[in-house]
Amino acid sequence: MNHHKQGHIRSVHVGRTQVLAKGHPTRGLFDPYHFVLTLSWPRFFGLLVLLFFSLNLCFALAYWLVPGSVANARPGMFWDHFFFSVETLATVGYGEMSPATTAGHIIAVVEIMFGMAILAVTTGLIFARFAKPKARIMFSSRAVIRQFDGQRVLMLRMANERYNRIVDVSAMMSIVRIERLKEGEPYFRIHDLKLRRERTQVFNLTWTLIHEINEHSPLHGLTSQDLANSQARIAVSIAGHDETVAATVHAVHDYEWQDLVFDGRFADVLREMPDGSRVVDLTRFHEVESEPATP
């Protein structure tokens, strides 16, 4: 009997769908830069603390195993050597304890080199994490399919949560669903959904994406049940140049078939005040109302 190794299993989220990928080993140690950048902030600082204490314990053990290597360290007192290692790794040096032998000086030189390298790498990693541009785009929790200006359309809206200027913004929308091949096999297909307006010069408040459901649209004639049967998912992505960080930012969002509301409309978030000023009320951003009856 042939036995196949199961291999490593990783959880990958596609929208809200969890996919388990197995058979390919995790290579975090062979791709450390990407591994560190993808860690959450608590895990990142936890890794730094673990590395700091591990190195100091190793060097403290080296000093401790060489009697007399550290002046003014109490004989056999491991923690004196540990605190001396902390001072040396951080290149502080309070003057109370110092290397006393040739072996002690050699260990201290190696530790100082480690300390300088770790300080430089840590500074670079923290800067890279802070400098990584990230858009703060809010997507409506649901998308609607309705009559709009005499045409059946799919609509969703977005808002720039920072209210800064993102210029030269482009948007893409597609539907991912299971289709049956001529051979009867299920197959995931991606169809682009053409937008009425795919680009905008400036995006600093809100933007509504509209796809016309005509005879050329992959959504033409489909019902909510049809979307459910094909496990349809709407994928949206936008990209633009953020003037604040002077870098390209992007955002993606997915809508499962359950998030599509038929014959609904978004609540108005833009209203005009008596003095003529306009107000965008984002507290109603996610609200969907019933489509008013056509007279």
C-alpha cells in the first residue's frame, strides 16, 4: 500500500470562503522578510521580545561558562551575567561590570556585532511596516440589483475613510462562479463585469460602481437562486495614487451571493442643508431600502 504524506496544511481565505491548501511546505524561515511583514503587530513585537531574550540567554550562558570573564559579576550568579549581556547587546554599558578576560572580550565583541546588526534590521523592519501603504476604503456591506435610469444594474458603493485625495483611481469588478463544462465537470470561471465608469480623477468621499445587466452581462437573467446554485461571488478591486503617502494604494472586497439585494436601493447619504452646504452622512452608508413601487 502506498502512503502519501499529507504535508503542511495552510488556511487561505478567498473572500469569506476558507480554502485549505496542503502539500506545499510553509517556507517562513526561507522567506523571512515576507514572513515578518505579514505578521500582526502583537506577533511582530512578540517575536522581537523572544529573539531579544533568547540571544541574551545564550550570551549570558557563554559568559557564565567562563569563570571570571565578567568583572564584578558575583561568582556563579547567572543573572549578573544575563544583565551584563543585556547591557552589552544594547551597547549601553553602565560601567559597573565589564569584560575581565580575553575570552570575555571576545564574547563581548561578538555580542556587540550582533546587537548593532539586530538594531539596524529591527529599525528597517519597523520602518518597512509603517511605510507600507494601505488604503482605508469602506465598502458597502451589501450590493443591490435594481432598476436605475431605465436599466437593470448591479450597484455597490465605496467611501474613502481618510477623506484625503486619492487620484487617478481605477476600479475592476468580476463575478466568480461555478459553471458546468460540456463534459459535465464543475469549473470555476471568472467573468469581468464592465462598469459604467471604471476610472475617476479624484476619490476623496464616495464612489458608486455601476454595472449594467444587459444581454451581454454575465448576470443577465439570473435570479438569486441561480447565484446561490453557482456559489457566485462578486470581487471588487480599486487602485490609485494616495497623495498623502505619495504611493499607490489598493483595496479589495468580496460579496457573496447572500450579500446581493434584489430590488433594493441604497439610502441617500448626501443631503443639502438650508444654507446650501452639502453633508455626506456615512452613518447610513450601509443602509439598503426597498425599491419604491413603480406607478
